[in-house]
Amino acid sequence: MDAEIIAVGSELLTPQRLDTNSLYLTDQLNSLGVEVVTKSIIGDHLDRLADAVRRAVSRSAIVILCGGLGPTEDDLTRDAVAAALDRKLIYHPEIAEALEQRFAQMKRKMAERNKRQGFIVEGAEILPNDRGTAPGQWIDDSGGHIMLLPGPPHEMKAMFERQCLSRLVRVVPKQAIRTLVLRVTGMPESDLDQLIAPVYKKYTNPATTILAAAGDLQVHLRARCATDAEAVALLAEVGGPIELLLGDRIYSRNGHTLEEVIGQMLRDQHATLSVAESATGGLLGERITGVPGSSEYFLGGFITYSSRMKIEWLGVPEEMIARCGAVSKETAEAMALGARRRSGSTYALSITGVAGPDSGGENAPVGTMYVGLADASGCQVLHRQFIGDRTRIRQFVTQMALDVLRRKLM
């Protein structure tokens, strides 16, 4: 079975509110082997919402609507679903009476408008809501199943777990969805796709998705089979050749970030790390220390944004900066060696460059970056020319620096 989720509410179409309910529901449905094929957000507009429901029920066996079950005039989910299914809305006075009793227990008088929540789509099962005032509804229609759930997350989750899961277990065929995530760095997205497409294009199952961030790629293989064993076997059949093609560009197979992977490698080798940053202004250190327990291996860092700080804190020779420039291979090397010497760390990473938007001159255009890595054997320096805005360039170079260290630790 496939599913669609419709989030209802004009507020979800603004920058101030995010639809998080669909993420929770997707996770729950996937655990049952149900694939969510479409998600949509519809504002408080009766005709648009009814049209969205008609399209959803015509193509998917499971349709879940979240929100729009409140007492106000803009709560239109009940009306829209009734219109889409060509059913009546039936008033249930017992719902209104129960609501009135709840208000009385809180020593409040229920507004007349709350009685709107007593209207139920003809033929629907009422789903009790012990967290709020809006009852949910379960509707069977032409072999499909429609759920009307409240919008507040704590109400929606409780209702889904207590009222909907057991019903879904009875109607959903036994299936398993399993995902393999390969995290890759050190190559452009187009190169990655060109390399692995001859493998994954042979298959419609598993489905393959490539996600790209600044220097960080993810290959998602999503298998949908009758059993766990079949899904795992299919992922191995497709994932195995892809892993061989990508080789050591893969840094994670379990979703861990590059900084998490490096942290574990440093722990395993009882090694320590320090950093010296110029162009990234502490971003590299922030990524490293974002991992819980990083104090076990990360000693600290130097944010030497000015030439004077490079000279005074790291011991970079003044004549070197005058001769080669602050953005140069020589300065990157001196920064890494200085950070390692001053901190006593096993390894030290350095970054110097031009993040923009202003250029560093003819020899250092925007995007020019140098990364140094020092250890007991000396120092290596890599140079890259990145494109993009300031934020993207800084993300790229920290990813590059972490990958340089990863390869050294390998």
C-alpha cells in the first residue's frame, strides 16, 4: 500500500510554522512497510482541500489529513472530506455533550462554536481524543482508508498510536522497507551519479536518491519487499557494486557525520587533535565539538584571523607572510605546525583562504583555500578553488579538512 499525507492549515504555508507531523507519520508508516508517495500542504480553502482529497483517494490506499478539525470557521477538513467523498456530515450530540462536560470540569463554559466538532462524516468511525477537543475520524472508502487527525502534534501522535496503528496493522499487507545510506565526500555530485548510475538504473526497487550538500553527498537506496530478509538481500545486491565503485570516498554507512566518524577514529587510535583557523573563523572547531564526547580527543583551537595573531599565537614567521601572503601554502603549513607545537596534539589541521565576497587579489581570488595537516612526520598542504557564496565556501573547506584527516587516520 502507498500513502499520502495532507497537512491542513494556512499557517503551514508561512515561514513561521513547519509541518512536522508528516515526518512522524512517515516514520510510523514506513515501519509498517507503507511508502509515503506524496505529501502536500493545503491552506484553509474548502474547494482546494476537497480537490486534494479527491486526488489523493483516487491514487493511494491510505490518506491521512492532519489539522482543520477545530471549532472555528476556518477548520474545514470535515467539510472538505465529506464533499470529496460525496457523503453527508452527521451531527453527533453525544460528542458535543462530552465536550461540554470537559469544559465544565475545567470550570469553563463551552462556546457554542465548539459544537461544530460534533459533525462526523457519514459512515466514519469516531476516534476519541483524550488530549484535546477535536475527535478524529477513520473512514473506509472503496477499499481505501482515510484518517482525519488533529493538528497539534501531541494530540495527533497519541491518537495515531492508540487509535490508528492497530487498525492499520489489520489492513496493511506484510511488507518491509529498509534503507541503506552511503555518505560520500571528495567528489562532485555529477561525477558520483555518472559513476554509479549504470548500477542503480537497472533497478526500480530499491529506489535510489542522491542528496547533495556542500562537499557532502548521500546515496539512499530504499528497498521495499515482503520480508526484512528480502529487503536486506536486495540492498546488498545493489549496494555492493556501488560501494566497490565509490571505494574510500564512502566515509559512513550508518548515517554518521564526517566529524562523528573522525572522532571515533581518533578515539580508537588514542590520538588528539587541534585546529588553527583563519577563513573559517571557528567553523571547523564548532563541527568537531558538536560531537558529544569530543573532549576526549579535541584539545582546542586557534582562531587567527589576522596576520598578527598568526605570528604571535602560532609562530608563523612575519617575513613568510610578507613574502608569501597570509593565504598561501607556506602559511597554511606554518599554522598547522604551530598549532600542533603549541597544543601538543597528535594532529593539527589548519585553514587559510578567501571566503569572499571580497577577493584577496590576483593570487588569491574568492574561493582560494589551503588546508594543512601536521603530525609527527611533518605537514601536508592541499589547495582547492571553491565556487559559491561565503557560507558555502566555508562549508566546503571544513568538509575538505575533515576528509584530509580521515584519510590520514585510515
